[in-house]
Amino acid sequence: MNTRRVVLVAALAFMLAWSTLVSLAAQKSRHPVAPREARLLSRAEVAHHDRPEDCWLVIRGKAYDVTKYLSAHPAPPRTITDHCGKESTSAFETKERGRAHSPQAWQLLETYFVGEVRD
């Protein structure tokens, strides 16, 4: 009987912890990171940031400084560094393989926002 009770308590603790994590994740997704005040950038300005040590991408008309993210990206850094200083919307939207990035990846991208790119 004691073993049964221990298993039941452990299962309840697990369910409580899991529901707490799900609740926190739901709250976070309802409150996305607020974008910083937009700077206006030219494509020429963004083009100067074309190296792994200084890597900006243009995605959907916005510039993102992803330099610090390169080492954390799950794919090899080259999947990003090939696009430094360039228009990268298609590459980001399709991962160059026809698969979309997750909503979480789009949300993470916003934390690297630098400014709006004018044409």
C-alpha cells in the first residue's frame, strides 16, 4: 500500500508541475516582447553588417542583429552567416528547405530587432 501511495503522490506532483509550466508558457505567449523603438535604416547600412562577427539580416523589411545568436542556433552557423548583411526573408521563412520556422523562432527573432529598413 505504501508503494501505491508514493506513486500516486509522485504522479500528482508531476501533473501539478506540468500544469504550472504550461500555464507559464501560455502567459508568456500572450505577452510577446515589445519591439524597441524603430530606427530607419537603408539597405546600404545593413550591408555593412555582413560578417559572422557582425551579422544583420533583413526579414520582412526589418533588420535584426543576430550576431550573438549564431552560436546558439541549432543548425550550423553558415545557415545564417551566408545571409549576413542581406535580404533574408525567403531563407528565414523556408529554412531554404520549404519548412517554416516555428512561432517561437519568430518571437525570438524580435528580440534581435534593430530597425525598419527603407527601400
